[in-house]
Amino acid sequence: MERLRRYSSPPRASRAGRVVVPNGDVMQLRKKPSFSRAAESFQSKLMASLRSVRRRGDPHAQEKTSPFLAAFFRLPNELHLAILSNLSISDLLALRLTCHSLNDLILGCGAPLVRFWVKRRLGSLHIKLYPPPGPNEAELHYLLAVRRRHIASVRLTRELANFVLKDTLQHTSDRQRQMWSSVYEKMIPLVFAVGFFLEEHRRAILERDLGRIRPRSNIGYDICTTPGIMNRERDILKRLDPCLRLQYFFMYCFIVQVLTRKLRPPTYAGSVEKLVRGWSGRAACSEDIAFVLVLGGIGQVAKLLACRNYSERRRLLHTFITRLSPHESVHWRRHWRDLGVTSPALLDDIPCTSIGVTQFDQIWEPLMADMMRPGCRDFSEQEKLKYEEVKASKKYINELMGYDILRGRPADADDSDTEEDVDL
């Protein structure tokens, strides 16, 4: 009862912010912070943290607030390189976005990282087609460029695999799936080499047409088709492995075959469905396909094949063509930089120049026909016979895989009692 009586009467507040209870004890009264004061405190702390992040004078401003980073930056450069070498390129890119100091550390270790990747992780085909820069000129951008090309080849190979196995995968056995997995790994370097050929072919065309002295009053921006450039293509082909040159060409023909098939309206759709869906009855012209192959490369081909339907593919094709035009796109300079035109003088020359894209049937094929002529020693007689057989049958995927993927049998097996081949 005494304890209950002690706190039954309300306490009396004093002027000094204290409370006097009935028994004479004094309790300190804690003031309740207002919402405005809490907002001001939070704002001041936030602005102070932003000022410390944006401060450029001290390169180690963030490390002072983190004991872990401070201890990390005190390590020798050899340990920094050993730690960064165990990371993937995607991890390095993510680490560069954390703070300025880590970004500077990774850029400073660019040359040793490039040497490590060239020696330990990059394939022989990557190094042969895209030689690394010198020891004093090596930068991280070299690894990023090789990674971008490798990812484009993997994506295109995946789309080609989906095209072939879309209707046949459910009818194949485990052994056939294992065979396809091994050939899928074989197709990636072939697609990578095709991407190298198209990229060098585009560089030769741009070097030929950009930067020439011409009357600017008579010529405007124009994309036209021109014959092939066999001499430059021969130099490009010499950088490829002689034993696999025919395989590279068959892979290119198969990519063109799939792209041409995907850029024409579906045959199963009737006239009413085509009208409702807005599908045009005409397939993409050869000039547009050549435009994508030469200026877009395997990366743009993979994006086209990844579209879900025919309408999206035609829309993406139209967008890619128009975004390079200075008269139809505001950001045309950025898109031309993505194609490798980085010189400001060449970019200023694009609105008043005529760029000749190689004709669709003049890319790589005339060079192969010239190297297959009688008396030429670039290919053996057996390879010449195989070339004529494959060109006549157009079964490029069967030649690349070594067996008929649609039936799971060897490519040279007798199929007289089977159904007619599916036209890829």
C-alpha cells in the first residue's frame, strides 16, 4: 500500500525541467525532440557525408572512415594484384563502382591484370585475333573489349542452338544431348572468329569511305551497297587458323541462313493473321541484312534472334538502321562511336558522306570461290569437294556438327527411307 500511495498522486514539475514526486525525490525530465529538429539533424549528417564523398582533394577520404579499407590500402601492391587477379571481370567492374579509391586502384593495376589474364585466362584464339597491347600500354579496356566480344559470341551461339533444337530437343536421347553439348562448346570459338571477320570487314569499309576529300555540297548522308573488298578480306582471313577456315565460313553461312529465315514472315500464318498482327508479306531485303551483318556484327544479330516474334525483329531492325542516320536520330554520334568511329573529324564527316556497305552476296563468298578455283593451293582437293557438296545442299549445321541434328545420325548416312529434311 505504501508503494501504491507513493505514486498515486501526480508529480509536480519544476522550472528547471525536473519532476518532484510526493516523497520529495527529484527526477530529471527528458525533453521530447521535435520532428523539425530531427529532420535538421538528419539533413546535416547527410550533407556532411556527401561532402566527404565528393571531396576530391584527398584521394583516401573514404578510407579514413573505414578501418577495413584503411588496412586494405596499406597492403603491398603485390597483395593487391593477387587479390584482384582472383576476381572475374564483372566483379572488377562492380568493385570500381564502390568508391573512387578502389576505382583508382584497379585502374592502376590495369597493366599487371592484363598480363595475368593474357597468360592465365584468355584463350589462344582471343590472343591471336586481338593481340594484347605492349607492357607499357596495357589497360583494362582491352579486357573489357575482349569480354564484350566473347559475350556476344556466347549469346549468338545460344540463339542458334535454340533455333535448331526448338522443335527437336524433346525427341532426342541423352546421348544426342551430350553430343550437342560438345558441339555447342565447339561453336562458340567459330562464332567468335566470324565476329572478328565482320568487325575487321567493317573497319576496312569505314577506312575506305570516311575521311576522304569530297565536295560537301553535292554529297549527303547515304548508305549504299558496293562490291566486295577481296584484297582486304584476304588479309583478314590470313589471321584465322588455316585448318579451320572452311569451318569458319560454314558457320558464317549458317548465321546468314538463320538470320534470313527469321527476317521473313512466318509461313504458318494466314493472310488474316498477318493483317491483324501487322506483319508485312515481304521479307527483309538483302540490303538491310547486309547492313546488320557489316555494321551491327554478331552482337546485333544476337539481339535480333533473341526477339520473341517477327514484329519485334522487324522493329529492332528498323531502329538499328535509323539510329545511325544523322537526319533521323539525335544520338547518332554515340551509336557511331559504338561502331568504332571515335575521331571527331570522322564523326563530322558522316553527315556529308556516302558509306558503301558490301552487297549481301559479296561478303566472304567471292573470296572463298576464288580460293576454291582449280590450281589454287589455299585448300586441299578434299576440302574443295566438301565445299561444293555443302554449298549445294546448304546443310551447314550438319557439316559443323558432324551428324544430322534433326535425326541424330551421321551426316553422310543413308536417309533414303526417311522423311524430307527440314529447311533451315
